[in-house]
Amino acid sequence: MVKNRRILSILVALMAFGLGACESVPSLTQLMSQLPGLPGLKALPNFHLFDEQSCAKVDDKDVTRVNWTRVPEINMRVRSGEFEPMIIQMKQGWPYVFRIRNRDDKPRTFTSREFFTNMAMIRITIDGKRQGKTCVPKITIPVKKTAEMRLVAAVDGRFEFEDIPLPIKGLFLSEGASGVIIVEERFATRYQ
């Protein structure tokens, strides 16, 4: 019993360290296979915390036709631990430039697994630096900096977001700020 608690404590600590160090989250099996001296851990099922293959995509030809200077812009700010506006509306199939400006004295994290997997992310920049990955469960906005996402609202639905460092359902580690993004269904497909 004590040995199991010790192993569990080690795993939780390593997962927290590993999850905090990167934007894309490795699977639990990948984390455990790197632990030396814990036999049998490679036999556990692969619990994907975030599957990079599941993100929505759009055709590259369609993306090249988008004039990003003329698409609708969404501007959000974080101030005193609150996202403003807390409710965002979009239309399915439309491209958007979505900016989040952090005006707080601590980094803020915009986390929404469902939003990121259902939007076709074209580009993510943080403080003017283009990020290597576009299929992520969250983005962290540094103090007094801005994050920008160029995206196409690929799937309609209601997507909640919050300021939470670990994008794992069931863990209540929210910093308090939250809101919702509503993507309205495309009218042409609504009545088919």
C-alpha cells in the first residue's frame, strides 16, 4: 500500500512537471515509459491527454484565398483575472483573427480543449512570435503581452474556456476566469 502511494506520488509530480513544461501534452504512457526503475508501467493503456490528430483542418488552397486584413476580429482582454468579453459569438465556416491581451501582472492561460480541437487553427502567435504548433489544448499569454490566433470556425457548438494551467477534465485548478464561445451553425446547412 505504501509502495503504491509512493509510485502514485512520483507519477503525479512528474506529470505536473511535464505538463507545465510544454504546450502540447504527451500521453500518460509516454510519460511513464520515461521513468526509470518502475517495471510494468509500459503495459498500461495509452491515456491520451490531448490527441494532436483530432484537431479540425481546412484545405490549404482555401486558406491562401483568405485576406486576413479583412476578416472579422475578436479582441479579448484579461484584466484582474477576468476575460472580457466573457461571451464570444462566431459563425461556422468564417475565418477570424482572435486576439487575447493580458493586462495582468501574471501569465494567464486560455484553456479550452474543445475549442482548439474544433477550430481550424491556421496560426498562433504569442508576443509576435509564431508558435510551432497549432493543435494545442491551451495557450499561455505572458504578462502584458498579446496572443493572436488566425482560425476558421470549422464546427458549430458551445465551447467553454477558462484560465486553467492543466487542460485535464475533472481537475479543479481554475484560476477563476472563464467564459464561452458560441459558434452558430451555418445557415445553409441548418435545415438539411
